[in-house]
Amino acid sequence: MVSTVTSTNDTTAAAAAMKKATGLNKDDFLRLFVTQLQNQDPLNPQDSSQFITQLAQITEVEQSYNTNTNLQSILTQSNNMASLSAVSFIGKSILAPGSQISHQSGSASTIDYNLSSTAQTVTITITDESGATVKTLTQGLTAAGYASLAWDGTNNQGQPVTTGIYNVTVKGADADGAAFSGTPLIRGKVDGVEMGSSGPVLTVGALQVPLSGVISVKGGA
């Protein structure tokens, strides 16, 4: 029953959109067709093949509008399902690519990252919102894959930094000294969901993570 109502609404919407764009829909054409037949000169009747061709053309146009409307309806339903799915992430711990870290003054933070290959050394650079370097961390031999490094929350002068959002870059160097980029990650507990223009966005404290970017989910923080 719901499907029938939805289908009827979609068809009606398509017909309305077609009439708005072209000034005519299939029903209008059929009424015009009947009126012309009723008022044609019996001694010089209209060529019915032309009417059939025109009817076929306008039917094809209407079908195109119906298809577009149905696709839009499917897309809307898909977005609604994605939004409902995103809500289920609240309270769970996620891991996702992200070049920012939310730091609380006076506490330590963990920087998660991923390496595409084994690195002899890893250099992690933490910068503030203006792009100024706050802290440079280094790590020795690190295997390819996921890894992490603790940051004590101080700058290069050993002074505690203020609460805020900091940017993170990860660079690795292989056995030949060739540099390559690592992927910084966001790990944290989801505390909310926002509906962005490109889909649901999860909030992890002050950070935002697109639902499509989530790598893993755990039941707890």
C-alpha cells in the first residue's frame, strides 16, 4: 500500500515537473488530440500517423521525467537510510583518516597514523591553526600499517600548549632515506551526528569525520 502511494506521488510529481518545464504533459496532449479529431474537416481528415508519432514522442519525454523523479526518490531514501545509520555510531569508538587532533591542555594525546610501507624513521609534525610548528616527534623503525605515538602536550620548548585543534603531518623515510607520506588518523568516541551537504558527518569532540571515511568501529571508547 505504501509503495503504491509512493509510486503515485512520484508519477504525479514527474507530470507536474514536465508541465512546468514544457507547458504540456501527456494528459494535455491527449485532450488536444481528441479536440482536434472532433473538430477536423471530414473532407480533409488529419493524418493519424502524425498524431501517433507525436504521442510516442511526448510519452518518451514523460517517461524520462518519471525516471528522473524515481531516481531522485531513491537517492532521498538512500540519504535517509545513511542518516539513520550514522546515528547508530553515537557512543562508539571509530578510526578514520584525519589530519587534525583535538588536544586538552595539561593532558597527553595519542597520534594514530598509517604507513604504506616500513619506515626506518617516522617524523610527526604538529602545527597550530596558523601553520606554525608546535612540536616535532620522531619514531624509529616502524612496520607498515597502523601505528601510534604519544604526545605529552608540550611544544618544542617543553612548555604545555593550550587546548585546541592542531594539525598533524606524518612523514616516513625508508632504508634508502627516501621520504614518503603517512596517513594521520582520528580515533575517538562519536558524540553526535550532523547532516552535511555531502552526507552524514560524525562529530568526535571538536573534530568532524565524514561517515564514508570511517575505517573501523568499536562498541566502546
